[in-house]
Amino acid sequence: MYGKWREDDKQRLCATAVSLFLGRIGRWSEREIARSTLSLARSAQANATVMLFHIGANLTDNMYQGIYHGSKKHEPDIDKVLKRAWNGGLERIIITGGSLSESEAAINLSRTDSRLFATVGCHPTRCDEFKCDPEGYLNSLKKLISKNADKVVAIGECGLDYDRLHFCSKDVQLKYFEYQLHMSKEFNLPLFLHCRAAADDFLDIITRNRTDIIGGVVHSFDDTRDTVNKIVDLDLYIGINGCSLKTEENLEVSEKIPRDRLMIETDSPWCEVKPTHAGFKYVSTKFPSVKKEKYKVNLEDQVKGRNEPVNIV
């Protein structure tokens, strides 16, 4: 995907992603994690390939069922989407859960393939779902995690999104972001974090609760270099995708993220690297695509404008 990076940079990204993935449940000792990470990285280097662990894909989205804005345009093709991902070299994919129902769907999908895993949590724009019965909603999330410990690898997607307050107010987001954080320590799981136009409040909450947080990644990052430094100081990772590469300023900030703290993702079906983005000139792999109205399910073509996990390559 990013032709500007050297091969050794890609190997470090691989090792970083593997490290977070293997450490996600907390049942591995530091020595075991280090040994496994080093072994996998060396294996990838020896085979002149890059092992890719995708940290965040919204595979339960209706687009993969052929439905766009409530209108069906083509038959479901999630099986072809996954086949393209595996053929493209992805080793593992984490399916993002953004609500109680979506988290359950993510787990169900993950059970169709040993290479799929899931997160469980509530996205900031959906935190109104807590309001009717906060304790009951939280307990339902916890039950999902407890019953599916073999598949759930992170708490989230949770965080703050001040760009979309029309979906959920600031006060509600703040309350239920913090409400979810203690699950990290309770289940010994890292956090899959979201922060959009809310860095000050986000960092304040993370800092105050850091001892209750096992670790985590701030995904889809599009903030400043100062925020990069503060996230790194909190011993968290940073994930980038097409939304992180829109402007020249975005590129300059992304380049300053320490390689051992950097992860790559697609956030598919969203956040593709568009031709209008400053980062598009560094995209070295491209795939044939067809408009959704003309798309016939097949293995060769993607749907134009719909991002896929394989685009991480």
C-alpha cells in the first residue's frame, strides 16, 4: 500500500502488530510474546514476504451484504472480500465491534474462520444506546467477552468523536467512554480507541485511567505531532489508514510516528486512500474495481469506492 516505506520498515510494522495481537489476552508472558514476535518477523524476512495482521475492519457493514444506504445493489460478497484478503497475504483480521449488536455480529463472523477475531465495545457515536439501561448494556458487553474469550482480542471501538455530535452529544460520549475503560483491566484486554477532534478530553481520560488500561491503539489517527508524542508517552500504539493521509500535513505527522508504535489498517469499508488525498501518490498497489450498480460478485473485481482489507497491501 505504501510504496514509500522500506522493506525493513514493513517488517517492523509486522512485528509491532504481531506483538499487540499476541499480547491481547494477557495469557502470554513477555518472554513468550517477544519470542513469538521475533520468530514471526524473522520468518517473514526469510521468506521475503510481509506478514500482515489487520487491526481494524468493519466487516459486518451492510456494504459487504450488497446494501448501500438501505438499497441493495448486488449480492453479498463477504466471502470474496475475505478470499481476496487471504490471497493478498493477510494472516489475521480483527473485525471491529461498534455496538452491542455489531460486536455480536463481529464475533459470529469471526467464528467462520480461524484467522478472524473481534473487538467488543461501543463507538462514541452510538453511546446513546447506553442511556436506557447503562448497567444492563455494559453487562451484556461483558457477557459477550466472557463467553467468547477465544475470539475477542480488544475492548472497543470506544473513544470520543466531536466531529459527529449530531449522532451523540459530547456529555454522553464522555460518560460512556470512561464507563467502558475498566473492562480493559477486568478482562486483561487492550483498547481499540477512536479519537476525532477531541484530543484534549481523550488524553485527559486516558491519562486519569492509565493504570486500568492494559494497552491499546488509537486507530484512524489524523491529529497533530504533539498528540502523537502524548499518545506515545502513554505507551499506546497509533493506527493509520486513508483518513490519516489526506493532506501534506497528515503525511508529515504520520512520518513522525515511531515505527515501533505504528500500525496500519484500512477501517474498511471506509477510509480508502482516494486519488484526491496527498498520500495517494505513495499507493503502489491498485486493484480493478467496478461501480456497485454494475458489480457482479467475483474474485477479481472490487466495488469502486468501497474499501477492503486487502487494500492494506
